[in-house]
Amino acid sequence: MELSGKTVLLGLTGGIACYKAAEFARAMIREGAVVHVAMTENSQQFITPLTMQALTGNPVFTSSWDSRQPNNMPHIDLPRKVDVIAVAPCTANFIAKLANGICDDLLSTLCQARPVTTPLLVAPAMNVEMWEKPVTQRNICQLQQDGIGIMGPASGFQACGEVGKGRMLEPAELVEEVIAALQPKTMAGRHFLITAGPTFEPIDPVRGITNHSSGKMGYAIARAAWLAGAEVTLVSGPTALPTPYGVKRIDVMSARDMLEAVTGNLEGIDVFISVAAVADWRVKHVSTQKIKKVAGQAVPDLVFVENPDILATVAKMPDAPYCVGFAAESENLREYAEAKRRKKGVPLLVGNIGHETFGKDDNTLILFDDNGALELPHDSKQNLARRLIDQLASRL
């Protein structure tokens, strides 16, 4: 649970997207957070304080004069008891208040009175015409200059029947934003290019050669890099995994497709992490038609040729990014992984026992560099990904 030990103050303003705020609150609680709620008068036209209290298990605050606080100053006390404030939904009116320092209700006042170290996030939710108005865009720019995080908005079908930008992000996406806001931005300003998953090398139009890689480790690293503040491009072989929030994804099939996607996206890249389980060989002559099995006919004789080495290709480039390789072995991990690192000429190589981790949610990683080997103890791939990003931050 990635919000364990954290307390979130959820603010609701008057928009139909308040119905999403209920699930947003529950989603944060599932991640271990304690959630308190402050609501504007207009938000109570869409969802009741009783609903939010039932969902969070905590009293809901609606008034600047709430006497439940011993000093009768909820605008002072509430923001000092939380780790992050998230206003979702956040209307154009409330955005204007924040941009101009207007404090005329509990929520706007506590946002203004929050400690400077407490992150404030807002999730815009409004009609597309309201979102696109110059005054709203000016106000958004002001919030960004003031260090307030803007979560979205998304584009799509709106409650009013129009289509366009202004929809509040979905609850799962908002949770990712909250988790990110609480992470050290050790990779801020960095650009990562990461490969993940298997490749698929065709034999004919319906058959091919692949491997057991699920892509989970690469996807976890992409997410961890984004949480640490990096801009991330993920080049993925065929997997069933959803794209990590905030990450740009490029889908490929074969090793040659992956090489083309990688070399075509290297401009401005600081770190290249080659996690994908790329096929070492491909069929030399791919049949244009399905190879039929005929009784009494010999088994097809497949001739293989070597695939390009993507990691080595990138590592040998002039002004190459910092390159990290992965090695999945079935035996002699330390010996083979270190030999692979030296052969490919990369500063860091991460090894694991492939058949013990493919498709699973946990792993054990060993990091090989010029200083020797460092084992990251067995853990979930999500936690290991964060530890790997921490290691990279110290090396970079």
C-alpha cells in the first residue's frame, strides 16, 4: 500500500465530478491513506457530507466556524495535520480563487494557510468552453508558477453533452498523482527511455517465437522513474499490461521494430534502460503464408539469423545516454551477467534468474558495476523498481 502512513485532505468543490471524488477517497484508503474531507457549500449540492463521512470514516468539514476544533480554527489546524491536499473536483471558480488569493470559505482559506512544505494538487473539472477560456488558462499558469500541482484534465464526453478537454481524471489516475506528489523528485529534468516485455519473431502469418517475459519489471521501472519526476518513454513488446500513468508508450513486435523505435527516440534521452527480453535470433525466411502440416512431409527446416543487439548499439553511440542492461539467466548468474556487462560496454547491468521471475510480481535483483555486485533483497517488482531508481540517482 503506497500511501501507508500518509494523511490526505480531500477538498470538494461544486461540480458533477463530485461523484468521482467518492471513489477517489476509497482508492486512497485502499492504498493505506487516512482521508479527511473539506467541502464547499456548492459541492454539497452534488454529494452529501454524510456520504463522504461514511466512505472515509472521518468527520467532514464544511464551515470555517466549525467548533469541533478546540481553537475554532479549522483552516489552521486541518492543513497542519496532513501530508498533501488534493482538491478534486476543482472548478474554474475555485481555480480563480487560488490564483488570486481569495479566501472566502473553509477550503480556499485552508489552502492558503497550508504550510509551504505541504503539496497542494488540484484536479480541474469543467465544461470545455470554460477550460479553454484565456482567463482560466492564465489562472492555471499562475497556479503552476506558485508550485501547485495540476492533475489533468482529461478530454472526452462531458456531463453537459459536449466533448473536449475539462473532464476530471479518473480516480486511479488521481491516486497516481497523489503518490507522485509525495515522492522525492530525484529524477526531475531527466528523460528516460525504457524497453520492456518480450519480442515476437514471426515464422509465418500466425506463428512466431517469443518468451515468457510479462513486462512487469520494465513497466514497474517506467512507473518508478515517472514517480521520481522523470519524463519517460516506454518501448514495449506485446504484453497485456496497462500503460503506467504519465508514461508515453510505443508498441512494437520484433527485435528490429524495437531497435527502430529506440534509435528513433534517443534525442534528449539521459538514461536508457534495456529491460526487454529481446529474442537473440529470428527466422531468416518468414513464410508469407501459413506453413501447413502435411502427413508424411518433413518438419520445416527453420534457418535462424542473429538479431541486432539493441543495448550494445545504443551504448556504442557517440554521446550515448547512461545505459543500464538486464540479464535473465538460468544458471551462473553472477558470472554470465558480469561478462555480459563488459561485452556490451555498459556501466550498470541488472541480473536475475529469469525462470524464477517471469510473470511474477516479485523478484530478486543483483546490480553489477565496476565496484562489484550489489544484491537488492527479494521484494515486489514495484519496490525493487524504486530502489533501482534510487541507485541510479546516486550514480548519475
